[in-house]
Amino acid sequence: MTSLRKLGSSGLEVFPLSLGGNVFGWTADEAQSFAVLDAYTAAGGNFVDTADSYSAFAPGNKGGESETIIGKWVKARGNRADVVVATKVSQHPDYPGLSGANIKAAADASLRRLDTDYIDLYYTHFDRPEVPVEEIVGALDELVKAGKVRSIGASNISAERLQESLDVSDRENLARYVALQPHYNLVSRDTYEGALQDVASRAGLAAVPYFSLAAGFLTGKYRPGTTVDSARAGRAGEYLKSERAARVLAALDEIAQARGAEIAAVALAWLADRPTVAAPIASARTPEQLPALLAVADLSLTDEESAKLTAASA
């Protein structure tokens, strides 16, 4: 049985792979999404990540499709108490920004779509520097005190604004961020490592990285001269132009072959082992894509393997 990891100071315990819900209602319809969620939880998974805006970016969608599907699935399975549901605020077309009033209205809309009384982990999706941190944290604190949100987190935020937010929470005795969702993977280390990671480490925050597999590039499917039928192919293909990415892929190939493991599992294992990281996020359109991701729970890299990947991705 895979051991769960503590999510910062929240009291929440999570599986070492968070299932990304961005594909639900986009590249995975309701039936496919249910199948993926069933397979993930059957394997011991309990940490599902979504956002109120998923997937407003897809033609014909309004936003909230992913939350609605997750809500229907939880209701159908009767497993709300067993699943840690994380969602986010600021990007829904009808609820943009992080004003205090908007945060509270957006949370109520998310609760309706998720068909639940509470959100386990509620992130600010993209920071809005024009809004004072006091207003943002104050609104989140009200949601926690009302029992609508259990714990709060931040995504896409600067080290300075994160520290300022934590200082306000401590000074005013308000709810405090327990998690951070940074863009972080073997080919994108610069946005997190450094000042942001330092703040997270000092404050005891758990990092839950998104784009853990670089839009699918770190699955090893994308190679020079190959064509992949995926909605993310354009973004993943961008990495092929980089020398760093080529070095990383070569190191991943070598370790995966030696360990008899999938390339994706090795890439996730490196990330899961980084300081502050609790659980990388990865998504699957079909249950068949899940085993390579779930394998991270039981794959521990040696110090030598980890160092080889760290060096290749420098």
C-alpha cells in the first residue's frame, strides 16, 4: 500500500500523484473521465486537481465543465470523504480576478458544480498584483471560517507576494497558505527553484507542481520526426528545439531502460523527490495512460540517478 504524504501543515494526506482534471470535459468526455477517476482511485489515488476555468479554453465550453464532471462522479460513487478535491479561482470567464467579493462568489459557484459542501484545497489560480494580499487572504479566511474551504493554496505567484501573504496571515491570525502549485518539471526548473522554493521551504508549504510532464514531452512520446495525435502536441513539440530537453530525454531513456520503468514514471519520480514537493500533477485521457503515471508511487530513484537527471536538466 502506497503511503500518503502530508500536505504541508494542512492535516490533509495525499497520494504522491495528483490527478489533473484539466482534460475532463475537454479531451476526455464524461464517460472517459469517470473511467480515469475510477482507475486512479482503485489504485489508491485520492488527490484530484481542477479549476473553475477548466475548460473554458476549449471551443464550445464555458468553464466549469471539469468541476461538474468531478461532482457527478463523486456523487455517483458516494466517496466524497475519501477524495481530496482541489480547485482554483481567478480565471473563470464569469468570475475573473481575486477581489474579495469575486473569490467568495466563485467559491459558491464551484461548490454548486462540485455538488459538495466543502472544497479541500482552494488555490488562487493566477495572482493579481493589483489586489492587496490583505483582501485576498481575508476572503479566503472567511471561506475557511464558514466551513466552505478546508485549506488554501496559491499558484502562479511571485516569491514576494507569497511571503507578503504569509506575513499577513501570521500577523492578522488568518487562514494561511499550506500549498503552492508552481510550474515545475525537468525541463522547466527556473520558475520555481530559487526564491519561490526558498519561501515555500521556510514556511513549510507543500509544492504540487503542474506541467509535471511538460505538456507530455517528458513521457518520451515526442521525438524528432515523430507526429503525436494530441491536443498538446504543439506545446510539447516546442521542447524538441532545446539542447537541455535533448539531454534530459537521453538521461531519462537510460534510467528508464535500466529500471524497466516508463520514462514518465522516472520524470515524475525525480520531481516527487525534490525538496518541498508533495505530489506532482499529471493528467490522463484514458485509463490506459494511468499506469505509467501511478508508478511514481513505488519508484524511488537512487541518489546517482537523481543527480544524473539534475545535471542533465541544469
